[in-house]
Amino acid sequence: MKISYYPGCTLKTKAKDLDVTARLCAKALGVEMEEIENWQCCGAVYPMGTDEIATKLSAVRALDHAKHNGGKLLTLCSACHNVIKRTNEDMRSNEDIRFRANNYLKLDEPYKGETEVLHYLEMLKNVVGFDAIKKAVVKPLNRKIGAYYGCLLLRPSGVMAFDNPENPTIIEDFIRAIGGTPVTYPFRNECCGAYVALKNAELPKQKSRKVLTSAKEKGAEEVITACPLCLYNLQVNGDGILPVKYFTELLAEALGVQA
Amino acid sequence: MTKEERIENIKKLSGTDVRKCMKCGKCSGRCPAFKDMDIKPHQFVTMLGKGKLDELLACKAIWNCLSCMACVERCPRGVAPAAVVEAVRDTVVRMQGNNGIKAEEIPPIVDELIPQQLLVSAYRKYNK
Amino acid sequence: MQRIGVFICWCGSNIAATVDVVKVAEVMKNEPGVVFSANYQYMCSENGQQLIKQAIKEHNLTGIVVGSCSPRMHEATFRKTAEAAGLNPYMVEIANIREHCSWIHKDMDEATEKAIILVRTAIAKVKLNAPLTAGESPVVKRALVIGGGIAGIQAALDIADAGFEVDIVEKNATIGGRMAQLDKTFPTLDCSACILTPKMVDCAQHEKIDILSYSEVEDVKGFVGNFNVKIRRKARYVDETKCTGCKVCMDKCPSKKGLNAFNMNLNTRPAIHIPFAQAIPNVAVIDPEQCIKLKTGKCGICQKFCGVGAIDYEQKDTFIERQYGAIVVATGFKPIALDAFNEYGYADNKDVITSLELERLMNAAGPTNGVLLRPSDGTHPKVITFIQCVGSRDSSGCGKPYCSKICCMYTAKHAMLLREKYPDTEVHVFYIDVRTPGKNYDEFYRRAVEQYGVDYIKGMVGKVYNENGKLMVQGSNLIDNEQITIESDLVVLATAIEPEPSVRKVATLLTASIDTNNFLTESHAKLRPVESPTAGVYLAGVCQGPKDIPETVSQASACAAKVIGLLVKDKLKTNPCVAIPDEMMCNGCSQCANVCAYGAITYVDKEFRLGGGKTEVRRVASVNPAVCQGCGACTVTCPSGAMDLKGFSSKQIMSEVEAICKK
């Protein structure tokens, strides 16, 4: 099956590994990720101000495109997923934002939040199915792996509806599917602090060390994430406490697909 | 704009009802940036309610809030402290010359691994 | 020709500040049929009533309209006034110009206009009123108490002591309820079992009390004074009349892995068991989900060892039907589920427990024989942190918006007892507010702080997590404006309480109203706090709202007083505003009988003359006026318009609508 895909700025540059492995694995699992035309950067952070409209338009354009191309929009980067999913909720339930955004865009038909925003992990779980992945694995990863969710995938849970915000399980289930042993640790849903790195270099250092120390204490041998910024922060500021990889890299390894 | 109007404007921009706060402090009990917040998450809510505009606009905390939504997620009263922080920050950076990051500051601190996501989001959060 | 009198009340400034009462009274003088109209400051006062009585006599009034507060407040008052002046009480109509008018409007002109319309409407109706006479119905001199906790026990004892028969229906195998699970009770710290079990024994020994344990109310019919209740006696697989409570079966039962609900699932019990040592009745019960014999047909060990032959694997649920004059609901509470509060780590950490679990861990009859040991490793905890308001005062949708009321006091109690028993422990309490109104309550809490050195921290916990075998409790300390992390060995959650879920079914059966939090609604928050709006149904304990033991016992005794007041009467006056079918129009379709919640409508075959000496027999509706509650469901259901309600006939209602619509 084909599914409209929104890669985002970082996946075309510093996080090519995430993009490339995700596409190869999807193909191996029977899903074709069709990159949408003329996508623009989502802005990488959801603007909460109630009068913010222009900053949400690129997300709305992508959503509207997907509406006419299968009705689903696949995301991979945690930040893109957060921005696009929250903007979609605005378009669905906030009459003021919906009116003003449509007033800007002048689409043939107003966009009202019809598109379903799907994270790659949700696609693996709900479209492909973890059982199917388990069957497709050629090289089970007999390692202890810690899932790092961070903040963007989970919160605010009322809108993201991704998983239980305090006790998420989807990445753990994914780790099991690729033959690994998931290690749950209390800081897997805590923010790594990377967003303020340019203003406050110390805070992300402390937070990333805390995350990795927590994972190591509970027995993890490596940590996986879906967020390029978390990966950067945990790798650069994490003192090498544990190796950090994109979850798709491990999926590629388990499925035996070569980049 | 009078001080009262500015306060009302911040309230509107935040989209949150500060009167719903019961001052339990759960937001500050969870904030991962607590030490770096000179005004704590619960104080943003109470100070906005009391109209302490000057203190809010002058604080450092607006640059250190991670927007991680931990405070929003756990508030038992449906208040969004992070949205108040952002409304204050928006109010500050929308004033001429108040951008949080100057372009010339960037090159020295950028290493080649820094993802675009960080630069884009910093500009969006701190600058207008 | 009707001669109507109109009486407009000021209700002090309650009405007069918003409605021009003088003008309303003046306008009414010109209404057709009105021969007298007056206004007065307090129509319900002695003088006001005198004014009405005098006017009835002097002007030969045939009907009166009082423009005043809600009929729920003073309809009965003014009916009595009319009756005293020789007017049929059902010739009185109330125009509610307070709750429906002055209290909800600000503009005087608008409010006055609306008051005029409301009074006109009542005039239109009263003109069509006919004198009615209340009937009588007998009172069954027996009460039903649903729920055998401290509320039900107290109510039953008080009613029985007054000489009336009482049945306690308890869904569990023993009475005692939540209080039986508690260790000590605040504010005097007496042992809960020591003060509860004598009352349980009193119930068992009282000749007027019949305890129906392991039973549930299945169906309720009838009305105040005459409830007909069907009770399911669940199969306990043990003959209650034979079992001596020797517990040999419990020792011999090979299936010992059932979770012990009495101990909050902190340990296990055999499939056949007596819930706790002082259970009443002291009779075993078999858990059919766990019993090997009942599941596979093989075993039967308990039967072999029972010396009195009490075990009966063939037992089935049975049903009994009994009549009652009054019903007390005392269904109690349970702590809420903590699924939505994963930030406190309850699901992942055995040493994060609820306060009710702590009660069992501190109780001499509990799983640790009263020695406080951590559930995870059986060690003594040294640092214990309490978190208040877990799920209470939570309007986010995760918890309950109300204050659970008992947690501040029991947490102070727990903290104090722990420091008393284990002086080497460090005890912290995170709180939002400490709410301790009540006699000797705040003093009690202060004792925890001042005498026992309990560390109260104003702030809330954001996260509890396990690190290197310790429970890290991260929270705010608002007084010092800091974020702290307390390394703890045990974390206790003061979990919100909610009504026992079975209350929903009970409320439906009794047509008793329930609020958005599943608490039963009282008839009047201040003046009728123990009565349900459904006549003959009374409320005791947490089923009506969060409350502690002293309040529960007070409310239970108040219920008993109300029940006794009802049961001493031989007959009750019935409401004459009952349904009446027009037999000529009735086509016998049965729809009215189907909607009647009280079972007041039956069908009879009746002979009708057709003229020319011919007759025919038709099936027509017949209403039992003693059973009919005048709800009107049948009148709107009847497809042929044959059913009408006395005092609220279709004609009367239509005349009211016309009066409102007429400009």
C-alpha cells in the first residue's frame, strides 16, 4: 500500500539515516512511503499562542495534500509529528484557527482536520502489525534496549493520543517484535532538554545524562529514539554513557535490509 | 496599550484560564527545568492572575522552559502553565529588538552535527 | 362562576427587589374571575396566612393563586391555610415568581412582565381545578437497609430498637463494610474493630434484625409504605444454618491462591473462606471462580472434612420477596482505580500503596500481623512519604472534582501512628491544603506535626520513580519555592473515594436520583439531607457524599429517626393527583401499563352498553390510586388520549400554555 509521507527538514540533511532506513524497512514490509510534493518545514516546534496562524500554515498545506492523497499523513520525526498532529487538532476543533487558516490558504475546499496523522511507529503497530514484523525479522536483536520517548511523541496526551503518557509501551512492543529485550526505565518519558541548547547549554547536558544513566541503571545496552534532536543531544551531551540510535536503524538491522 | 490590557492580552494568548489554578504546585513538582526557572511554572500562573507584568516580562525562565508539556499533562485542574510561559515569551519577542537569539551568535556555537530542527525551533521560539 | 383570589408575596427583598409586586397585584385585579388581589411582605408568615384566610371567607373565594417561592417550599403551607379557611386544599395554585423569576432576572421591567404572565398562568389553571380528596394507604411496618457497613448497621440497630423489623441486605459474605478493614479511627485512635464488632454482634443477636448477607436487591416495586422487594440470595455453597464457623475447611482447602479482597489483595486466601475472624455471619463462602470442585468437578475435600455437613456444591441462587414500608440506602464507597495516575508509579512499584492498603498492613489481623513491612521485600521502611489528594479535586478528567474529605484526617492518623510505633522512621506528607474542620480534628492534625514531628510539605508530587532500589519522590515545596526529591522506602497514596459502583443499579431500582459523580441526591441539601426525593427512601453514609465515621453514624441515626417516624403511622395520606382513564376512549393497548414505573395500572374486562339493549365486553385500563404516584408518564404515552391526571389534566395544562402564549 501507498501512504503520503512528510519527511521534514532534518530528515533530508542531518537525519538522513532515519529517513533512508525507514523507507527501506517500509518497502520490505509492503508499505510505500510517497513523499508529498512541495512540502515545507513544519517549524519544528508547535506554536501555542492562540493567535498563531501563519506559523501553522505549512503543516496545514501538508495535511490538505494528504487529505486528497489517501487521507493519511505519515510522519517520522517526533517534532514534525507533534507540530502536525497538534495543528490538525486545531483545524478540527478550533473554529477560530480553522477559519483564519483557511482564509489565508484559499484552498478549493476548506481544510477541517480530515486527515489522519500517523507516526511511523503507529504505522508499524496498526497498519503492518508487530506480529507481521516479528515474522519478517531475519536477525533478531538479542540485546537489552531502552526506548526513549522523550516529550514530543507523548504530550499533550489529550491531543497526541499516542500512548499512555506516563507508562508508554509502543516502543517496548516494537523492541520485542524485532527480537530485543525492552528495558523500561523511569526517565524514558522525560524531556532531554535539547530545545534550549542554543540559549542554555548546561541544561540539556544534565538532562541527557540523567536519561542515559537511568536507562543504564535498569540494564539497557543501548537506547533508541525517533527524534533527531534527542539523538543529537543524547549522543553529544550524554558522555557516551550508552550508544543511541534511531529505532529504524535497529528495524533495518533486524529485517536485514541494507542502506 | 495599558498594563491591564497587556495582561489581558497575555491571558488570551495563552488560551488558559489562570483562575482554575488551585495552587497545588504539581506543575513545579514535575518541571524538568525547575532549577533554571527564575519564575517557577506555578508562579507564572499565579503572577499572571495577579497582573505582575514587569516581573514576568523581565524573567529568564521564558528562555529556559523546554515546552515539554509535563506541567500541562499533569495539572489536575486543566491549566496549561507552559502556554502561559509561551504567551509571555511571545509578548517579549514581539517587541522590537527583543529577539532571543541574534544571527551573529549562531555560527560560533553551531557544530556540524546540530540538526536543523534545533536551529529552526530556536528561531521560531525565540525570535519574531 | 369561579371567584379567584390572588396573593403576591414580596419574600422580603427576594422578590420585591426585582419584581414590582404592587403592580403585579394591581394588574391581577382586572383579570376575569379575580375578585380579590393583594400583596404582602411575607405571605408565609402568620399574618400573611391570616390575610389569605380572611379573604377566602370575606370574598367567598373558590380558588386562590399565591405568587411566591417554589411550590417545593410552601405549597403545603398554603394548602393548609386554605383548608383552615374551609377551601379545598387542591384549589390552591402557586405561581413561582422567585426561583423562576426574581432570582434569575436583573431587569425589573422584564421580571415584572414575566411575573404577571406566571400569575396569569396559575389563574388559568386554578379556574379548571376541582376539589380533590386524599386517600389512604396502609404502612408495612418493616424496613429494608441496603448495605451492611457502619451506616447500615447503625440505621438498622436504631430502627430495630424502636421495635420495628429490619432486614439488612449485604452483597458481601459478611457485614462490617469498609470500617471493618480499618486499623484505628480518628480523632481518638480507638481500634476500629473494637468499636465496630460489638455493633455487628448486636445486629446478629437482635430479634428484630434479619441479616441477609451475600444477597442483592434484584427488583423494587411499590411506593412509600408499601415497597415490594425481590432479593437475590447468592449461592455461597455452604448451608448457613449448619456452618459453625470452625474454619477446618479453610485449612484443608487445596486452592489457597485467591486474592484476599478483605486485605486489599495483599495476600491470599483459600477458595472456601470466612472473610475475617469476626465476620457476621460467621459462615464460610466458596469462591466459585477459584474452587476446584466447582470448576472441574474433582476435589470435594472441604465437604469431606466438614463435621456438620454444611457444604453444598449444588446450591443455586434463590430469590425471596418481602414487603417494606421504608428503605435506607447505605451502599458505601471504594477507592478509585489509579490507572490514570501512572506518575505515582502505583502499577510498577509494589512499595507504592494506597492508604487503605496501609490500613491492612498496620492491622494486627492483616497480612503482616500488624508489623509494617514493605510489600516488595518484607523489610521495615525507614522513610515513608504520603501523597494527599491523589485523584481528589481533579477536574482534568483523570480523577474526581470533589474533595474526598476523609484523607487529611486519616493521613494525619497514619503519620502519627507510624511515628509512635516506629520512632526511627521519617515521615513526609505532601499536601495541597490540610482540611480538618470538625471537633478535635485540627488539634489532631497539629499533634502529628508538633508532637510527632511529621514533616508536612505544601506542594504536590510530580513523579515517583524507582532508582537503585529507592522510591524517588519528586515534588514541589511551595513554601520554600523549591523542587525536592525524597528518597523513600514506602509511598502511600491518599486515594480519592467514590460511591460503590453497585449504587447505580440500586438507584435505578428505587428511582432515586444520582448526581454526575454517582452520589445519591438528597431531597434538600440543607433541610432534608437524609431523604431521597423518592418518598420512603433514605440515604446514609458515603453513598450520599464523602463523609467520615462520626458523620456517617449521625446520618444513619437521622435516617432511622425518619424511618421510625414513617413506620409508626398506620396509614399514609396518598396523593390525590393520580391518573384516571376515560374508559370510553381506552382501546386496551397496554402502553400505559408498560411505562408505569410503579405497577399501578392493570387491565380489566368491563361490560359496556352499546344502546338498543346490546352490550360488549372490552379490555380497559384501571389505575390503583394507592399505587399511582402521579408522574404522568401514562398520560403522555396513551395514543388515544384516554389517560388524564387529576389536578394536572390535559385541559389544565393547555390552558396554562394558552395563558403564557397570549400577549
